[in-house]
Amino acid sequence: MIRLSIALLGIVVAFSEVIGRQADTDSFAFSPSASGTRLTEVLLTDGVPPSYDVTALVAELELPADERCWKGWLTYGAARSGSIAVWIVGQPENRRCYVDKNRDRIFQLGEVVASTPTDADEWVTDLDAWYFVGASEQPEKQTSKVRFRFDSGSSTCQVATAGTMNGSVKFDGKICAARFEDRNANGLWFDPDDRLFVDLNADGKINSIVERLPCEGMRMIGGRLHAISGDASGRSLALTPVLEKGSIVPKLGLDNSNAKVISIKGALGSDSGINIPVSNIDQAIEVPVGNWFVKDIRIEVSDGENAFLFQFESLGTGDAMIVVEGDQTTDVELLGPLTLTATVNSVSSGRETTILVTPMLTSKSGCYLHGSEIGKEEPTDENRLAALSFFREVQIAVGSSGFS
């Protein structure tokens, strides 16, 4: 059974395969922050993901009830890389932090993180960000340092990426130092919330005010229009003069005649790593010539009774690549017909076998659904895929299996 309000978008049930792009690598590498460096923090999501079995999550820790202090979670890397649970336990004089680094939904004793020398409620640990190339189910991993900081007064936890991606880029015939900052602590280094700094005048110093660049789109640098391209892993960067431009017109078809788009936010990506933001439909967007695809999209729609939020992310381009030539205007359907598939995995332990069914809803444009919400005035409640499990004709379980 599928408990997900997607009739507004339309579904075609079939099986398909998406071929992904190959990622570029460059001279960038992670550099940890020095002790005492001020880091940009974001709030860790409270609780645990709905599909988690909390009892199984902490079973190996054998925690007394009075030591279960606070729990939260984050995603580090691509949206489909799996959630990472965080559990802070113990009294103030002996607080401990567990991080489910391997994303297996079970805390092992070895996943406890030592507090920093200066603060008993602060922990820094190595954490792998997971990235995927196209439709591959095997992630590429990159290790960064992440800091968790607990505030007992507000009972909240802040998370920050404790370091930068440092390297160099060729600009105007010179090799210039550059760095990425993961400002939203999601393990992605080239999204709109992040910061990019380049020593444009190659004087050996980066001016954080005048030498800051956006992590998307095009920008005038030195009196010439340049495309800024990179990748989510922060391992490549290019500043390329724009010689020719074309236009892309984003389109969004809705099956329900009463439905209307309330807001839209996302990005188009090129195979060279350029990101161009999307904030409207039916309005032309200038882009450099090249091959483009729908990278991610966040759509809020209403049918007059309910408001819905859908979040899609690129799964791989395949035959969904959009070719843009000079002075050409191309209409692009952001989603198109949707395809519902599922993977089935089993894990045996003794006489018990656990079967995990993972549904995936993909679009013709090469994206997959990784989040959905519904509400009367605004979308606030999770609206997830739910799976019913049967043994012969007897229902044995019901639960959410997420979106990826």
C-alpha cells in the first residue's frame, strides 16, 4: 500500500534504469579546523527518523532509563545516503555521545565519541559523507570532521562541519588558492548555502569579503562573465569564461486541474558541474551552452483543500540530459511521468529473517522523491511511503520505509 498524496503529479508504474554521470576529482582535500575556530552551526533534527526501531537502536548499549538524555539525527552527504542517529546520554558530569557512523541503525559500543578537552558537552568525530554517481547503490565516501555541541539549557544539539575543503583553481592564467565551507553542515560542499573563496588576484591571501563567490550560476569576474562549476564532494572547481549562452524554460505539468504551484525552488546542473537556480516556472533562464539536467527541485502545490510539499533530487541523468545550444530556447519538464519501483533485501539472524522493502519514486527527468509533506494551511506533516507486510494472508507488520 502506498500512503502518499502524489495524484497531483501523476504516476506511471514501470521498471526503468537510469545511467549516471561520472564525477570529476581535483586537487581539493579536507583540512580540519584549528582548535578554537568559530564554526557555523545548524540545529540537529530532534528525535529519530520514523522508520527507526528505537529499541534495536540502543539495545547494545544497555542504558539505564535515567541516562537517556537526548536523541537526534542528520543526513551527511547525498539525500539518499541514509540517516545518521545521534544519542547523547548520561548526567552532566559524565555525558557521552554516540553517533551511528556506519548508518546500520544500531549503536555499537565503539561508536561513542570522546568529548573535547575544553568542553564536556562538545564532541568532534570523523564522519563519512556519502555521494552517489548516477543510479549506483554503492556510495563514494569522503571523511570529514564533524562537531556536535549539546546545550542542556535548551535541550538542543548543534552540528557543524569542523573544517574546509582546500585546493586551487586556474583563473586568468594563474593558479589561485581556493576553499569551500560547508555552512549548513550537510556534508555537501557546493549547494547554495555554502561559501566559496578564491584568491582571485593570486597574492597569496584570500580576502573573505571581496574574494567570495557563490556556489552556483554565473558571475562577472574581472569584467568578464564566468561560469562557476564544482561538485558536491568539494573535490573540483572551475571558473570558465562564458562564450555562448542559451535559455531553458522550466515547465511543470499537474494532473489535477484544480492544483496550482505555490512555490518552487531548485537547481539545474550541467555535466561540467555548473549549478543554475530555479525559482519560477514558465520563465526563461539563461545558461551557458552544454548538457544540462534537473539537479533537485522543491515544489509546494495546493489543490484548494490541502497543501503538499514534494522534494526531488537527481538520481542520474541518462537519457534525461538537456542539450542547450547557442541562442536556443529549450522547454524542460521538471518532473514528467513518475515511475514506482522497489528493491527487496533480506537479513537473516539465527531463525529470524528480516525483509526490507525500499520503494523509490523516480521522474522522467531523472530525479527521485526523497521527502513529502501534507497539511491544511501549509505542508507540515510527513507524508511517507508506507509498506504493509503479509505472511500468506495474515498482515504481520506496517511501517514506513522512507523514500530511498
